[in-house]
Amino acid sequence: MAAKGTPAVSAAKAAGIAFRLLEYDYDPNADAIGLAAADALGLDPAMVYKTLVAQVDGKALVCAVIPVAARLDLKALAAAAKGKKADLADPAAAERSSGYLVGGISPLGQKRRLPTFIDESAAALDEMVVNGGRRGLQIALKPADLARVLGAAVLPIMTP
């Protein structure tokens, strides 16, 4: 499988956590890439999470992991990062920082590890699915394992 070489897969292996790889045909023209991934894999969108890179107070980058159907609560993210204002990072900045292409950004194995915040909805799941480090690849794993490996805070960061 070509996916074995992604930094995200390597990070999961190095952490010794249990995970499954899920591959699908990535559609670059999809209106909502995460929802398209959930549909292509036949998964409930509530268990599939997207990885967003945001900028807090115009400088510090952070990583937010929220359900694919949800919107990021920028005020809650800024507060979680001990800042006043958050905005989504420029896609080029997100790619430079993470080492991944937009549509393939994983919270695991980023080139530069960012403070990471996972929406609290993940805590109720037995398994969640996040990007595996390339377009068309997802990793299914336990939310607690992801939070532990990333040193992530789990709190409400999506809009109600």
C-alpha cells in the first residue's frame, strides 16, 4: 500500500497505537472534502473529523480537529489557545507548517507540531477517523489515543 510512507502513518506506528487505514477515491472537486470522504467510505460523518490549521492573534498557528459537518468556533479556539482572535490560516501557511497538502492534512506526523485542540464530541466515540496524510487516505483510531499522542486538549471548539 503506497500509504505506508506517510508521516501520519509513521507517527501512529511509532506511538504504538491501534489504527486502521481507510482508502477512497479522492474527489478534488467535492464541495465538502470531508463529507465526500465520509460518503465514499460509507461512514457516519459524525465520526469523520477534519484537520484545520488556524492562526491565533495574527501569529501563532494551532491545529483544530472537528467533525467534517461542523464549523469551527473561532472564538472558542482563540480562548482555548489563550488568545483573543483566531482565523483560518492561509492554505499555503498550513501546507508549509504541516508538510501536507490541503485536503490531506493530518493532525498526526506534522512537520512542525502545533498545539492541537480536538472537539469534545470525539470523546463520546469508540473510534474516530482523521486524515492519514494524503488525499484519499484516512486513519481510524481511538479518540483518547489521538489526544494522548498529540498532547491535545479536548474541548468544545465547534459551533453549536
